[in-house]
Amino acid sequence: MNIDSLTDRVKGNEGFKSTVYQCSNGFLTIGYGSAIKDLNLSENVASAILVEDLLKLVIKCHERFSWFRHMPDIVQEVIVEMCYQMGIVGFSEFQKTIKYFQNGEFILASIEMLESKWARTDSPSRAKRLSDLVANGV
């Protein structure tokens, strides 16, 4: 058996869809006809997807926030992680934190990060770790 020719033929017959769709049998499907109910991602595949998603998110942060490129690396990483967790729109609601970032007031930004529902109830441990990175990493 030639796995390369088999793969190429299945790819050609299935076609590629980067988003979830319903196949002719009614199953939610993605990629080259992979039924989501049957997917079992290896950690390597999940990591590759995560890296691709984070790289795309970095680009979106550069496009959305003109000040982003001027931030220290660790602050950029924290911002991207916050955007990954709650979306760019969700992160954009942290208006005081963002203002402190823009002004280079990272200690105040780290404190303000903890003055949120995100830090109090949604993800307190994560919020504390990210706030500490901002406070101690610059």
C-alpha cells in the first residue's frame, strides 16, 4: 500500500474545509472529512494547532492595537494569552488595564488586571499568574 497516493486520493475526493460543516451523513466534520465525534487529537497535533492559533492571534493583536508592538515581550505574551482565553473583544473591555499598558505603567496594569470578574471568579489562578508576569517581567 502506498499511503502517499492513498492520502492524495482521499484529499482530492473529500476536499478540504477549514471550518466545521455537516457532511452528507449529518455528522459535524472538519478538514478532509474527519467526523468530529471520531477525532482523537494527539498532544502533538493539539500543540501544532495551538501554535498556529497563537501566531494568528499575534497578527490580530498587531492589527487591532497600534501600541501592542511597543510592549515588552512578556507583556505581549500576556496580552495574547488573555485574548486567546476571552477573545480580543473580551480583552478590549479591560480599558483601564489597556490604558496602563499604553502608558508603560505595568505595575498599575498588573493590579488593574486583578480588579475584574475574570480575576475574581472566572480564572483567578490564571489571572494572578499573568498579573505577576506583568509586574515582575518588565
